[in-house]
Amino acid sequence: MRLTVASDHAAVELRQAVVSHLRAQGHTVEERGPSSGASADYPDLAGAVGCQVASGEVERGVLICGTGIGMSIAANKVPGVRAALVHDLTTASLAAQHNDANVLCLGGRLLASPLALACVDAWLTTPFEARHQRRLDGISAIERQVQRGLDPQVTPTPSSHPA
């Protein structure tokens, strides 16, 4: 798989660990971010990686900042990106299984490297369950409405099964 992994200055070591881990698994990985503690702005990195994912230049992205919050907010501004901030194996698996997340966000100040690497693996290996496609279609519809300058009129969608 082709991925881009990026971090700001708060998560250089974790980014490097993730890149090494993914390359050892045979993935093609582009790395973005500072090589040391030099300051880097997470919106710039999240926007660039989000655009790579949305355009299909890479299949998935991993974004890491201090908490993961800023990266996830910024990446989700890019239409077509479904960035998920995860903190454990459950949220990492569900990000893939229920949300088909194409960008994984991690908190470099919050997760130890072994857990972060396990989260990346869980996200990459958990298949998306098609029964959730209706919800992803709803997200895409909101994106299209906002891009056209329309107010997204969100109405409940009837469901034939419980949430």
C-alpha cells in the first residue's frame, strides 16, 4: 500500500517509528515533517496529506501531532477525507470497520510507540463493513452541499436495522 505519514514537531519520534514499521511491512511510505524539534504547523501537513489521499496519489495517510486533535480537524476539512483520531485498538479497528477512515490521526504525546504501532496495524488490516456505506454516503452528500454553498439540511435517514 502507498501511504504518507506526517507529523509536526511534537511527534517526530513517533512518526519515524511508524514510517520504519510500515516500510518493514513492505508498504511504500512518503514521510513529511521536521527532522528534529523544529517547529512545523500541523494544518499545513494535514492539508497536504489530505489532498494526497483525496486525489488518490496515496491510498491512506497517517497524521501525528501532540494530541492528534489538530491534525484530525484540519484533515477533515479536505473533501473526501475521513480522518479518525484513535486512542486504542478498538477505536483504530472501528475507524476502518465502520467509517472506512482513509486517514489515521494519533497523539504523539498520548500514545506509547508500541500502542501507536498496534493501532496503525489494526486500522490497516480491519476491513470496512459495507453495511455502513449509507452513512458514508450521507457524509459525502454533506460535503457536496457545502461545496456548492448550500446549507446542508440534515434529516434523519430511515433505517431498516438498529444503529
